[in-house]
Amino acid sequence: MKLYLVFLLSLVAITLGDGEENPSSDEIEVEEEVLVLKDVNFEKAITDNELVLVEFYAPWCGHCKALAPEYAKAAGMLKEQGSPIKLAKVDATAETKLAEKYEVSGYPTIKFFKSQKVVEYGGGRTAAEIVSWLEKKTGPPAKELMTAEEVKAFTEKSDVVVVGFYKDKDSENAKAFIQAAEGTDDVEFGIVHDEALAKENNVEKDGLVLFKKFDEGRVDYDGEHNEAAITQFIKANQLPLVTEFNDENAPKIFGGEVKKHVLLFASKKADAFQDIHDSFSTVAKDFKGKVLFVLVDSDVEDNSRISEFFGIEAKEIPTVRLINLADDDMTKYKPKTTELTVENVRNFVQDVLDGKLKAHLLSQEIPDDWDAKPVKVLVGKNFDEVAKDKTKGVFVEFYAPWCGHCKKLAPIWDELGEKFKDRDDVVIAKMDSTANEVESVKVQSFPTLKYFPKDSDEIVDYKGGRTLEALVKFVASEGKEANEEPSEGEEPPPEEEGEEGEGMEGEAEGAEGEEEEAQTETTKDEL
């Protein structure tokens, strides 16, 4: 899951006066203040405009369509301000030469062209965040505020802003504030040097205030004046105590410094929702800056994939889970009790932080006919018994039911099972890794193929081709042959790139449906 959410702007054809398309025209069409660029006019746009933010998109991207208004709104805001910055878009599926030139491997890819030099975009997905990031890259990191009216307007313009109050702009404290502003792309900074203005805002000494349109409204900083401490303070306070998961908030949730997330799965329409949410919010205050509290609305259809990722059935909702994104395998934790009281949620989170709670591993029940066919069916509950049987060589495919690459491999894997069905010392097996997890194997992409040799504790990663011939040779040699990168023209092995995976940030990097096969594997998206 690679992070992440994006914008889509519809493509408007460049037309001649008689209505016929002119493929050679370098005229630049403008749609909702956004430049529509193609191969024939791209260089002209970048040359004629010193500052251009360009989005390379795919028309089929659902998240892009949903966020398109924010991109257009940002373009309009910049125009109203008289800014020289332009926003542009390129349909990368049509303008393939441009996509190749600028190494577009996922959608959207957003790049900022400053005097024709390319900078990767690292801002948020709302209009205000887009404008804030661009202003940071092209102007002073903190806007100087001279009057009470300017301070008031600035603190009310966005959901979150930071204002520093420093009499001496050359002081070490002021310099630390500016350094923090330079390194924070998703929040706007202002600075005040007038002592009277500071007192009007209840600031008696040099310091900074984070103003926000939620929770307590403002937070006054009382820590040390250095860049790291100020940045940490902002990251800990810029989100609500409980952040609802949606396209707009996803980059803030996953891009933040806090990597332990507690997720409340609940229906906002339920009669008990407010009481549950209030209890959750109360606990969030105790872990501010340490654990991020996230609401996942179970009424939202797109959120069903998140529930599936945690193995949560509809009958279990409302419930909570905790995930540690700092771990490569995204370790999950499940509370011991289903009652969502303040005490129970607080104890659950504290037990995870104290290392008192074991990770929760998903497992289906063992099917009655798990060994009835040549390809054995493994789940979490029978995995170790079968895969780690040292009297046999066991070859396991870890797959996802929705993965197109796994579907393509399925008939070949069945043939492989047939080839070795009469061998008592060989087992060909498969496991649905979206519903089952094992401690000894961390699956990051689909399909993942691993061989467990007999008389050994070793686990061999299969890297060879996905032809029946290569797979048979590998098993027959007990994992010693046919495990090299395939030569040109052969079926490629899995690589660490792919399209939509599983999890909370499931943004596609490749097209859906028939275009899925253009990739070599499917990766598990980061949550």
C-alpha cells in the first residue's frame, strides 16, 4: 500500500474552430483554472510558467474522481490570490510518452515543476493543503502578520494553522519556529512580532499557538524551542482526538509520526454510537501523541475492506482493534472483551503498549475436506502441523481471492498438485492470506510462494518462473533448482510493485480488471 490518495480531473479535448480535433496543436486548454496538458504542449507549459504543479492521472481512478473538486478549487484559490503558480493535469494513460519520461508508475503521480526542475509533491489532498504546500515551496515558510485583522483572518482560514509570537525575529526561538515551518508541508504558519498583538491573543511571552476548528480550539506550546520538539507538538495536535477515516484524512493518518493506531469500527447511525464515540474520545486524551484514535464508519461500503483486513464480521461491530504500522507485518491486536467502556478500551491500549498482549493472528476453521484434493488447503490453525512437518517437502502458495495474478496461477498450481499427488514426501498447498495469518511467515504481496524443505527449519522463497515446468523442477530438486530470476520471455516472478492491495489505503497503482495482468503481482497495501 503505498501511500496514496489522489485527484482526477476529467480530460477536455483540444478542438479547432470547426469542432475537429487537431492532434498537432500546442494550444493549452483550461478547465476550471487547471491546464490540460498533452505531449504536444507540455514543454510549452513548463517553459512559459515558472511554477507548475502537474498531476498525472488515470481516468478510471475512483479516488481521483472523488477529489477532483479540491484540485480545481486550489487552482481557483491561487488565481484569486494573483499567484503565478499554475495547476495542470495529464491523462497518463493517453500521454504515455510523458508518463514514461517522468517515471509514472502509479496514479496519481504529482510533480512540481519549479523553473523546469522537478520536485515530488508531498502535500495533502484538500485545496487548502495543496495551496499551503505550494506557498511553502515558493515563498516564506511563515507569513508575517501585522494587524489584529490579519491574525484573525489567518487563524480562521483553515482547520489548523500555527502562529508564532516572537518580538525578536532574529532570536534563537524564532529561528527554531521558522525551521519547523520549513519542514512542515501540510500546515500553514504565521508569525507575529508585535508584543501588543501577542497580548491580544493571550500570549504573554515568546511562543507559538496551534489554532484548530475542532476539539479545544487552540493549544499553546510549552515545550523546548527546537525544530524537532515543535514539529512533534504540531503532529500530535493537528488531528482531532478521534479522526474519521476517509479519503481526505488518510494521508494525515498514515503520513504522521504516530504509527500505533486504535480503530473503532462502528455504525454512525446506531443509537448507541454517540456514547461509544464519547468513551473512545475520553481514552484518546490519555494517549495523545502516542496512539492515534481512528473511527471507521461501518456504514460506508468502501470501509468493508478494512473490516476484512482485520477479520471482523458484521456481527462483531461495534468493536476496536489496534495496529502497529511500525512493524513490517503490520501487527494487529484484539481486545479480550467486547464491551467498549472507557476502562476496557484504556486497558486494551495500555496492555499493547506494555507488551502484555500477544498479536492477534487471523485463522479460518479447518475445512473438513482440507486434504481431499492434490492441493491441500491450509488455514492458520493447521499451518504449522502441515507446513513444518519435517518428513515432507511442503510448497505453499499464499494468495488473495481477489488477486488476478493468483487466479492466473491457480490452474497451474492445481496441475502441480496433480504431478506430486502420489508422493508421500511432498505436499503442495495453498492458504488464503487475507483470512489467515501465521507468525513464521509475513506475507507482503500476492501470490507469495514458499518452500519448507524436509529435515530442515529453513524457509525457501521461490523466485523462479511461474510455468508448470519450472515449478515441477523446483519441487523435484527439493528447492535447489529452477529458483533463479527467469530469463527474457519467461513468466516473471513477483516483484515489490503492483496495483491495489488490501487494507485501509487501497489506492490502485495499476488499472483494474483486464489491466491487472500487466503487473507481476499484487502487493498488500500499507494501512
